[in-house]
Amino acid sequence: MTEQETVAPGKKSFTNRLIHESSPYLQQHAHNPVDWYPWGEEAFDKARQENKPILLSIGYSTCHWCHVMAHESFEDPKVAALINRVFVPIKVDREERPDIDQVYMTVAQVMTGSGGWPLNIMMMPDKRPFFATTYIPKQSRYGRMGLMELIPRVEQAWREQRQQISDSAGQITSALSQINDVNATKGEIGAEALGQAFKQLLRNYDGEHGGFGRSRKFPRPHNLRYLLRHWQRSGDARALAMAEHTLDAMRRGGIYDQVGFGFHRYATDPAWRVPHFEKMLYDEALISMAYIEAYLATDDRSYADTAREIFTYVLRDMTLPEGVFYSAEDADSEGEEGVFYLWSQEEIRTLLDEETASLFMQVYDIQPGGNFEEEATGKKTGSNILIQSATWIELAKKLNLPEARLHRTMVKANETLMRARSLRQRPHRDDKALTDWNGMMIAALAMGAAALSEPQYLAAAGKAAGFILKHMRDKDGRLLHRYRLGDAGIAATLDDYAFFVWGLLELYEAGFDPEMLQAALELNRVMLADFEDEKGGGLFLTADHAETLLIRPREIGDGAAPSGNSVALLNLLRLARITGDAGFEEKAQGIIQGFANSVGASPGDYTHFMMGVDFSLADGVEVVIAGDPQASDTQAMLTALHTRFLPHAVVVLRPEGDGGKHIARLAPFTEFQQPLEGRATAYVCRNFTCQQPTMDIDTMLSLLAEES
């Protein structure tokens, strides 16, 4: 029960059960007068015993509208008194419990046609939902009923129409189960879907601003990575142009932190100008991969530079001393969204010399009255978002300066602003480390290490992976989902296994430590044993020994981040090629068949999944480099492979000695592939049929370029 304490003015006067929780989001609500419970049997027992409905409120610690609702309502004693009287209230951190969030977000989408956070569900004591919505104001406004009016109506209906509410909850739960069953219908998906995915992306493409859709813009990096593969497969230059246009527009827009680097979560407008200022670890990971692959495909150094800047931000501001990565940074500081990132014209004039300030204001669209508008009112605030107004070439021509000089001047100016910004109050940082999001960042850093020849990225990725392998597993060797303040806990979901295995595979192909490949194989086996849907195909989000929810969800949507099934599909296909074990390919085909009907109906909505389909249909290429890992000729061969866009190839290093024996145990087809004449030797194989070995890099690359 909520405790009322006698405290000095200005101190928090309430403390509820969330005070004992590890989650930063739950801690943010630990002093609400709402009598919050964490998800667990204590809350459900209370609801049954007192015959009360449950108010389930789901959010996360850097969610702007979650903060708004908390300040308006959950911190208000009058609202809290109503909630406590009518409901047993439960708070859930969606990042700690993605399984609960997935189930009840599906409920919201079924009931309302949309979803988002905060997610608010009213449900029976047996967890069956009867009402779903997102943000609820305190008082009714803009046609949206407020809590002060809604809760008394629910109280009356609960008292007078209980059976109707229960019947409605039963119907909603039945509909949820039917959707889950439909998603488990097997089918086939073939090469024609690859072209259909591109056509769908082309229809949704914003030819003026880049990206997809005509309103708010999410980066959707898997769309861009798919376009690069379609371009390579089909030769259609439109696909490459779409990817490049979008990446260029994102980098110049306000969605990019021009001073401190890294991407904000999304743009609230179609032109990438005005961001929602949250920064999420998974965005930094996935977006950096798109820039790395664009660099490999085009040799445009600006894409490599952007990836490096993202990694600079992550390693500087988002890395725990233990080596794993924080989850997110908030949009708000000092009680306002974005204030940490905004600048007045006067500040620019004060911080920079007159000539530099004049250039800076032209480069970054600094307006005297500000270029940033309040989202609610549309009024200018006097503050500016830094938006690069044109390309460097265009700006240099307009300002009559050499491009290199202009760029250097802006870099120094941004460093000055960065020092000034460091004196401001930083946004809240969610300091928990999540295995799935860390897996993505490990994968991104490993890709960056290989493509950009940056060993520090490999070291950072390896340190994070080593920490997870040692400290984020239970006594049976299964992964745990969350680490915070020395404590690891919460059973892993499919996403944790799929994304972390992805990171381990990228680590192996960047640094060729066989221990990383062995760990990937071991965890992949656990994933298949605990999550596989042997009847319907594909993988469940929750393990077979996990808590029972309304349904056992099977997630396939490639939204802000790809689904665990999409990532597991590509992992399995790569493992099949790396090890020569056809069993992995059979499991991958099971995922394709298990979701073929859903994906086939709209393949452009599942672009990470379609990357897996593309890989499965491509002529498989395995490249084995036999040689001394430290020798210059071996390194030269590996660099030649790492610096080319080869999305359908896998690379294995076969050293001599114990390391070679270790790899041969994991990938038996490499057993007899040895260096010739004591020199690094490349074995280029297609579907495990190898060409004549070569010690010449150009010959190796020509063999890779040959049609099957």
C-alpha cells in the first residue's frame, strides 16, 4: 500500500512498491501517490481478492508522453486517489518486459487500430483486457476523455455491467488467439516477393525528402539495407538512389545531432528537420550499419564518417564501465523537450568569433527568431535546431570557400558548442543494459571495425560480448535480458538470443576469434530448443518455460527494430554457410514457411526478413582464408573482403595449429584447406563447391564476381 510520510517541504511524500524495482522507468514512478505494483502475482491476487479491475500502464524511461502523463496525472493525489479506489494499478517497463508489451500492444491495435506509449490497458483480474488506449489526459480535451471523467464511468460499469465487461474481455482475448493462429499458417515465399518488396518501398518513397511516408519520418535502416541488396541483385539504380538520398537527408537534418553526434529517434515532420529528441541504442546500431553498407557499396567517405561519428557518441556517452551499452537518453531536460540540443542566435554569436558565427548560421539554418516550433502550438520558441542547409559542395559554392576549409571550420565550431553544451543539464540516461540492444551494437561495432579498419571498435564490441557471456547468463547458461547496477536478471526473450547471436557472428567475421563462433552456435542451439514453434514454423517470442500470458506471441514485424524471427532467419542462413551444417538451413526454411503468408501479403513491411529471403535465394558464397592471422598477406586478403559490399558471402579464417583445428571442428568443410607455399591462400566456394585456391587478391575478387 502507498505510504504517506511526514517529510520536509519539497521532498517526495509518497513511496510505493516500485521503490524496490531495478528498472529506471519503474523507479521514476516509485514516489507517485498511485499505489503501483510491479507485474507479479501479488497484484493479481489483490485484484481477485478485492474484486477490482487492473490498470496496466506500460512505458519506458525516456518516453516523452509517458513523462507528460506522469506529471499530469500519476503525480496528482486526486487522480491517484481515484485510480487506487477503482483499480489495482500495475506499472511495466516495456524494455524490461517486451513479452508483456507485445501482447497488450497487439490488444491495443486490435481494439483501436493503433498503438504507442504510454500504453494503458484495463483488464480483468485474470489478465483479459477490456479497454486499451495510449496517452490519457487528466481532464477531457480535444475530444479525448480525461481520467477524471473516465475512471468514475469504469467504476460504475464494473459495478453494474460486470458480465458485459467480462464477455467483451473474452471476445478480445479470443480475437487475439485467432490472430496468433492465423500467423502460424505455413506457406511459401519465392523470388517474386523480392521485386514486390522493392515496388512497395518505391510507392511509399518520399522523392522530395527521402525516407518513406509523407508525415513523421522514422529512419527504418533495414529498408535502406534492403534497397542496397536489391540494387546489387537487380542492377536497378533507383534502389541505390533511394538509399543514398535518404541517408544524405537524414545526416543533414535535425534528426542528427550535429554537435554531439548520434541520431534522435524520429523526425516529427517529413523533411527530417524537427526531431523527437530521444536517442535509443538500437537506432544508433541499426543506422550505423546502413551507413557502413552504403560506404561499402559506393565508396563515399561521407557515409564512413557518419558511422564513425555515431560510434564516437556511443563509446563516449552510452558505454558503461563494464563495457556494455546504456539503453537510451531522454528527450527532456530541465522540464522541457529538446532544450539540451537547442541554440539561440545570441548563444552562437557569443560562443564563436564573428566570421565563424556568420558562416555557422548559414550552414545550420540559424534564424533570429528560432527555427524550432512548439509541437502543440506551432509557435517559434526563439531556439534553433542545427540543420545542415545543403550539401558541403553546395554550401562551399554558395559561401565562396574551399569545401575542405569550410568543413574544418564547422568541425571546430561544433567542438566549441560541444564544450558549451557539456555545461548544461544532460537529459536522463536509462542506464540499464539490455542483451538484445547490446547485441545490435556489438554487431554494428564489429561491422565498423572490419569495414573501416578501426581495431578500437572490435575491442569495444568484444568487451561487451565478453561481459554478456560471463555476467548475463543464468546457472543453466541461458541468457538474461537486463543488467543494471551490478544485477543481471529477467529471462531472455527470442530477441535477446537472435540479436546477440547476430553480434557474435559479426564479431567472428571481423576478428575471427573461434570462441565467438562457438558461443554463437551454443546460444543458437538454446534458442531453437526453447523458442521454436515446431508446429507452425518460426520462433515464439517467449521460451517454453516462460510465464504464461494471454497468448504465446510470434512476432514478425520489422518496425523501428527488426523482429527476432527476421534476425534469427539471417543468422541461421549464415551459420549454415559458415559451418556447412544444412540443418541450420532447414530451420531457416521453417521460419520462411511459418511467416510466408504474412510477409508475402506485404513484403515491403518486412525488409529485414526479406534480406533473409534474399540471402536464401542467392548463390551461396563461402570464402575461406587459410593463413597466419597476424601475417600481412593474410590481413591484406581479409581487408580486401571486408572493404567490399558482399552481403551474400561469409568469410572463415583457417589458421594453422590449434586455431585451425578449432575452426575445423566448428566448420568441418575447412579441415583440408591449408596455406599453399606458406602464403595466405583464398578458397572461394559456391554452395560448398570450391574453385582453385589462389594466393592472389585480384584473382580472389574476380572469382567472387563471377556468376554462378
